[in-house]
Amino acid sequence: MVELSMPVKWLLRLLAVGYVLMLVVVPVGTIAQEAFADGAGAFFSMFTDPHVLGALWLSAQVAVQAVLINLVFGVTISILLVRYEFPGKRLLSALIDLPMSVSPVVVGLALLLVYNGRTGWLGEPLEEWGFQIIFSGPGMVMATCFVALPLVIREVVPVLTEIGDDQEQAARSLGANARQTFWRITLPAIKWAVVYGVVLSLARSLGEFGAVKIVSGNIVDQTQTATLLVETQYQSFEQASAYAISFVLAFVSVVCIVVVSILRPKEGH
């Protein structure tokens, strides 16, 4: 490894810090500044609006449902990828990363084409059975699940690979069944990876915009999430409200990550 001189090290550190400041800290700080530009009283008064409260509550519902679904399937797929060999394993692993490379708007459009009640491949038969996907909650949850799918898996897979399966095999050799092995051996070993994956999924789900906008229809008080309301309020020149909602969404995500970082045990403990 090439040894760098002290001036070069400091220059690289300054460049890294400056990059993060300009890309993350300054924009988020500006949102916070604008949100409280008229004082704390004006900021909190924004949340007496039933439209704002309804949009925030809907965002929370969609995000929680998407996180729970991705938690179950994410852990299951992670164990499948690490512990088992099967045809198509590499293809499955590649498909998991698809949401990270495809625009959320494309995801929303794809769901619309498949599940739209009038023209979708599956939409019409589903609606005949009483299930409406597009322009309702299920479609919004599906879109959010898609964009946040890789986050749990990509946190859990490296940890499962690192710990190996020696303890799991030992537990099975002592008579433990699959359920007991998972709850007593596997899950405790990957719990912090799961927690980080859940937190990242929650932050990503709360901030989803493109895919949800396509499949929700952005109907006020019905399918309008907080991110969609931000766009509506900003375009309607109600920018103070848009800044306030944006700050809340960013604040919740940052708090979740900070709390998990504090609670996570240090290496070696």
C-alpha cells in the first residue's frame, strides 16, 4: 500500500468532508432553515392541517407495511442465497439489485401496466375478485416494497457469509429443528444487520416519490403521501408547508440512523 504524505492525507480528508457537506449537509440544513424561517410556532402550526396529518399518517402506514414485508422476505432470501445452492441463484442475486438501477418512475409505470384495472394484465381479473391494486393502498405498498427490496438483503447477506454455518450445523446435530436453529442461532447473529436493513428500508420508504406517484394517482386525503404533498404544496406556492413536511421526513430518517448507531454494540463487545 502506498504511504501518503501528511499534506496529501489532509487534502483528501478536506475533499471528502467538503463533498459530504455540499451534497448532504448544506441542502438538508437549508431545508431546516427554511422550515423554521417564521419561527417554531409557525412550523408546528403547519401540522394542524388535516391534509398534512393525513398525508404523514398515510406515509407512515405505507412505509411500515413495506418494511415488514421486506423484512420477512429479505431475511428469507438472504438465507436462501447464502446457505443453499440452486439453479438461477446468480440471476436471483442480480434481480435483487434491479431496484437500485431502475428509476422508480419506471417501476411505477411497470406496476401500472400490469395491475391497472382497465388495461393491465392482472388488473381486470383482480378487480373482478374485489382487489384494486392501482390507485389504492396495495399498489403504493408494492411500489415501496420494490424500491426498498435490496436494503435488508444487502445488509444481512455479508453477515451470514462471515459467520458461516458451523453453529447452525452444531445445533442441528444436537437435535434442534429449523425453527429453533433460526431463532436461537441465526437471528441473534444477524440481528444488527437486520436492524440496519430495517432502518434503511424505513428511511427509503418514507422518502419514496416517483413510483408511488405513478401508482397512487395522488388523490388528496386518499392516496396522497407526504412526499406527494410536498410537491403539491411547493407548486402551489405554499412553500412553508412543503419545507416543514420535508424537514419532518428528513428528521425521522436521521434520528433512526443515529439511534441505531448509538445502540449498536462496539466491535469486540
